[in-house]
Amino acid sequence: MFGYYLELAFRSLRRSLGLTVLMVLAIGFGVAASMSTYAVFRAMSGDPIPWKSSKLFFPQIDVWGPASRQGGQRGDGLPADMTYIDAMALMRQHRAAQQTAMYPILPTVYPDDPAEKSRAVPGHAVYAAFFAMLDVPFRYGSGWSSADDGHRARVAVIDSQLNQRLFGGANSVGKAIRLDGHSYRITGVLADWHPQPQFYDLANSNAFGPADQVFVPFATAVDQQLPTNGGMGCGQALPGPGFAGVLSSSCVWVAYMVELDDAAQVASYRSYLNGYAREQQQAGRFSWPPNTQLRDLSRWMDQMGVVPPESKVSLVVSFCLLLVCMVNAVGLLLAKFLRRSNEIGVRRALGASRAAIASQFAVEAGVVGLAGGVLGLLLTWLGVAWMHGVLPRQIAVLTRIDPSLLWQTLLLAIAATLLAGLYPILRATHVRPAMQLKID
Amino acid sequence: MDVLPILSTLHRHKLTAWLLILEIALTCAIVCNAVFLIGQQLQRMDLPSGIAEHELVQIQLGYVGNTPDAKAQTQTDLAALRQIPGVKQVALTRYLPFNLDGGSNTGIKLNPQQQQKTLDAAQYLGQNLLPTLGTRLVEGRNFRLSEYVDLDAAVAALNRGNLKGLPQVMIITRAIAERLWPGKNALGKTLYVGNGIPFRVIGVVAQLARHKRLQQGVEYSTVWPIRMTSADGASYVIRCAPKDRTAVLKAAVAKLKQLDPNRVVLKARAYDAVRRAFFANDRAMAGILVGVIAALLIVTALGIVGLASFWVSQRRRMIGVRRALGATRGDILRYFQTENFVLATIGIALGMVLAYAINLFLMLHYELPRLPAIYFPVGAIALWLIGQLAVLGPALRAAAVPPVVATRSV
């Protein structure tokens, strides 16, 4: 029966070609506009580590007190970073399954080849657990050990790009790299790894910035006085002179991430954080009640405004556009189906059931939806290409058409058309055969 | 043209008519809001910075470890940069207006005992800043050389609680002056920073936008007489004629590398690029919204064409009868045009209400301002025009129906 309905559908669509083309165009445009903006939105808000995002948490502590907050701040206004003092205390107490403090660095790499220019490369100072927590893929070697963290070893992990530049892509594990005038032993080379949004240090880094090329132990970086390449928030009291002054100040500049494997761990870490803040209050460091936050990755990304509100608004606007397209499709399908009341009357009189009529028209609507979807795909491709021109480069490279976007587009087009076809189909099945046969 | 027969005809096509009205209403509501959003983005992108944007280039250097004599090095650099042909002014500062790298801010109070700050302002530090940026003083004077304090000395003084070692004076923007002392002369007045450190206002500039965090007040900026070195993370800002920028930038980078080859150039760019990067998202969103509006208007026009063609084909007999009874082609054409106008008008009226509702929703969820009344006619005119254009084709086809149709049976 399906084949017969398909044939009927094609015949009817050919008969009123103008109306068919209009419908396909309208659905195509609507689907394309929504999917193109969705592609951007997906690129910016995508879960960069879906298998683990519910286990990564980002603690915050109110180190400046309520007086520092006054309108304008994002969310609850707690600093996104920690002070060095708090980050070190939390690291020492080691209450989560895994944890790492980190801060962005920008050391200068001096190549051995004097013909090569020395260059500043972005990176992070992290703890050994960082690589395991994020399942960072290695091409050669591995991360350093916690023992290396302990005795401030001068070790480093570099990314494949830097490895290509310095060592021609060969296995460089065990070789030395000169960062800011000191030599570090390479323990591992990353495979291609550039998560976007760069989620592990949203507090200090641009979520869509360049990839980190070098990682060194946190304690070593502090030892070597590598300055932070991120911001430093200082509330009321400015730091004392020199690097030591920064370390002992109430300035926030260290990001902190913990891994908590189940709800019980989350609850106990939450109360531990609060307890820590209360201790600090009792010790006289804070003159306000404990105020801490612990967010998982998706809430943290939300809190840090990874997806700008403009992008959400344009997503809303383009789904409104899809709604208009569906209203449009309802109107056109209604016009198309009701024009054929005669045909329906004859089929009904010859014994076709309502269900048969309904499936005939559903097939027809489905064909229109499929055609609209194919056109929509083409237009989405154009739309995404056009967006590559207007979007900032870092986001543009993330916005692309992949298989999942393809089938989502097709599915959306067919579902939207069928949904829009529901009422016209209902009307068609309620055509009374006797009335239609009488007139002529 | 009489509207009553049109209404009674539409009454017989109630459902399709209402669908068309609904479509027009939705389109109208979305277009109003989208145009408003585009206006918002454009307005943001057009914010004045108060500096000579097209005459500035910026060079930031990276240092390896602690340079022993950053101050002397900085003086040598500044002197050398001034010698480069085409260079008008040179300054050293950390952040420029509208930059993505960062910013430094300070809370300002009118009274040292105040619990909460009165406003949050951006801090501009660095020597020779105002003449280089081209920021216009409207009252008072620029800093004297004797009023400058070195950054490290100022920080050390602050930590010892020694107010004498801190700068005593400050230049503020007119926006801050108006906020703190509305209608009064700000010169000579005292404001308090942080935990109550006093500063005397000696100058007011017309405009100077802040680095970032624009929601705290775009024009809230302060200029402090603090000398920096390039080791403090400050960058050289050079002013020259717009056409000389590329040459000056190149010459300056070469000069700085020559003075100390151990430095790394982190950034070397014209200010225009800084501003462009800062507003890149806004520009992209405005572009996307323009695309969405275009798609929306096309879809609505297609819908109108489709339904109007359907009606025309359904009413061929009626048109033939009217033509046979003496109606001219013009009458038929105008009939369909008026019909579309009536539908569009009802749709637009509904659309206005809907536009307002959508705006309320956006205000609630995305911190957008209220939709000004000026945007309502924009949507209305767009839809009237689109409607008339879309209906023209089917209406012309209707007008071409010959009177003889009336005499034919089906």
C-alpha cells in the first residue's frame, strides 16, 4: 500500500507543482535557518567531555566577603578563582577523589636551533592528577607522577604541535625543553587534544582560545616564579611586592577542579568546603559566614557564561522562525488537501477507510517534508558557510556540518511537516463522501 | 474598494484566513524583536572609546624572569621609540579600552566610612597616557611629572599603609563626575578608593571607555599618575598618523628587539584590531539575526503566495461572474490586494501584542531592555510591503481570468 500512496503523492505533487515548490521552499528555509543557528549554539555549548562532565566539579569560596559584591556581577558574585592560600590548603587536605589546582602560563620556549625564533607558548601549570582526571590522550609517554609534584621536579608535557616544531614529531620523551631559561625534562607528548570550549580553566582562559601547548607541575611553576597569564582579581588589598607577595595575598588567580564520583562524595565535599570556610572564619581570616559553591561542569559553564546570551537569543528567534514555517505549512497543506475533496469523496465512496485516507495524505506530507529537508540541508550548508564569514574565527572552526547535524536536519524537517500536516489530514479524513459526489 | 464583501468571503475561508493572520502576526512579532536586537548590537559596537582609535598601535613584550633594571630599560625604550619617524606620542599602559585581554578595576566611594562602593571604575595607569591616547581634557589639567609614582613604590606604600607614598591626584571621566557630584564642579573634590585612600580630582576628561565589564558603566574610568615598566605587563602604545601605522609598528618592533634581543614580542597590533576582536561576537550575532529575518520574510512571503494562489483558483468562477457583470481587471486586482491588506492589518495588530509579549520574555530571561515603540512601525511596514508584493502575482493571475469562465460548467 505504501508504494501506491507514494505514487499517488508524487502524482498529486506534480499536479500542483507551484504549491508544492512553495511548501518545500518554506520548510527548507525554516529548517535551514534554525539548524544553522543551532550549529553555532551547539558548537559553543557542546559538552567537551561528555563521559565525565557530571563528575568534574569546580569549588568556589567567598574570600572577599559580601561587601565586595554589588550588582553587575555574574551569578552569585563569588570569585571564580581561588587565592593561592586556599588552593594549597585544599590540595593538602586532598578530600576529593582527584583534584588539581591550576593557572595559565605563557613561558618562552627557546629552541636549540639558533635559527629558530624563540616564542611564547600558552600552557598551564597543573598537578599530576590533571591528566588522569580529563583522560588526556598521549602520543608518547605520559604525565608526571605525584612524586614529581612533591619535589618540584622540572618536568613538562608538551602538545603534538610543539613537538612537531621542536623535535620534528619524533618521540621526545626524556629530552629537554628550555622554558624561560630553565631546562625541563619531557615526560609525555599529547596526541591532538584541544577541547573546546576549553572547560578546565574557564576562570582564567578564553573558552575558545588557542590550545595549551605546554604543561608543567604547579609547584615547579610557583618555584620558578612563572607569572600567571590570566587575570588576577585583588578585591580591596593589593599584593605585596614580588612573587612572594602574590602568593600570600588575598588576590584570586588559581583555578581549582575536583573529581567526585558519586552523590555521596559530592555531598561530603560540599560540607567539607563549608567546614573549611567556617574554620577560616573562626581563625579570623574571614569576618563573614561561610559561603561556598560547588558546581558540576555544565552548571559551571553556564555560570561562566561560555555561551553568550546573544547566541541563546538568536537560537530562540530562529526556532520562532521554524514555528512560522510550520504555521505556513499547515495553511498550504490545508489548501492542497481540501482542493482534492472530490478525490477523497470518490475514494471514500469506493470503500477506502478513514485510516487509508489519513495514511495517503501522511505519505504525501512526509514526501514534502523529506524534500524540504533535503533543500534545508543544502541551505544549512550555505548558512554555515556564510556564518564562517561573520563569526569570530575560533567559533567558526567549531561550527561545522557533521552526520548528526545532517540527520537531525532531515528529521526535523519531516517531523515538522508531519506535525503541521496533522490538522489538514484530520480535515481530509472528515470529508463526507456523499456531499462531494452530489455536487458534480 | 468595499471591505464588507471581502470580509464575508473571508468568513467562508475562516481557517486558512486565520492561519495566514497567525503567520503574519508571528512574523511581525519576531521581526520587531529581531530588529531591536540588531539595533542593540550595533549600538554596542558603536560605543565611543574616547581615544584616537585610528592613530594608535600597541606592542607588548614578554620578559624572561626578572629583568634587573626594568625602569632604566623602559626609559631607554621610550626614548628610542620617540625617535622613530612618524611617531607623535608614546605611552606605557596595561590595558586599552574595549580589549579582551583583561582590565583592572577599583571601587570608588564618596565617603571613606561607606560600606558599599558608590561605583566601580576602570583604572588606567601609565605615563604620558592622555596625550598619547588623544583623550580630551575638558576641565582641569594633566598630571605634572612630580605627581607620578612608580608602580612598585605605590604597591609597597600601600602594603605598609603609607598614604604619603601613594599618588595623591586623579583624573576622572565626566560620567564619574556627574555621578558623584551631579551639577557641581568636580575639580578639587576628594574621592576615596579601596579602604578609604583619598585622591583629589585635578582633571576631567570628556570620554574614556573602560577596558571590559561594560555593564558596570561604559564611561566609568579613572586615570592614575603611576609609572609602569614593560616588565609589569604594560605595553607600549604609540600614536602616529593613520597611514603610518604599519610602518611605525614594524620600525618600533625592530627597534625594541634591537635594544634587547632577549625579549619576546607578545602582541604588535593596531588598536583597530583590538576593538574589532572585542566586538566580534556582537557583529556575528547581528549578522545571524539579519539572516534569520531575511529567511523569515521569505517564508512568510511564500506562504502568502501559496494561500493567495489557492484562493484565486478556488474563486475562478466567482471572478468570471464578476468580470461578466462588468468588473474591470483593475477591480479584481484591487480586490485581492485589499483582501491581503485587511489580513495583514489584523495580523500586524495581533503581532504587536505578541511582539510585546516576546520582549517581556526576553527581558525576563536575557537582561534585555524594553522594546521602544519606534520598532513597532518597522515590523508593520515590513509586513504590509511583503504582503502586497507577495499577493501581486496571484492577484495578476486572478485579474487575467476571462469573463467567459462564468458561462462554463465545471
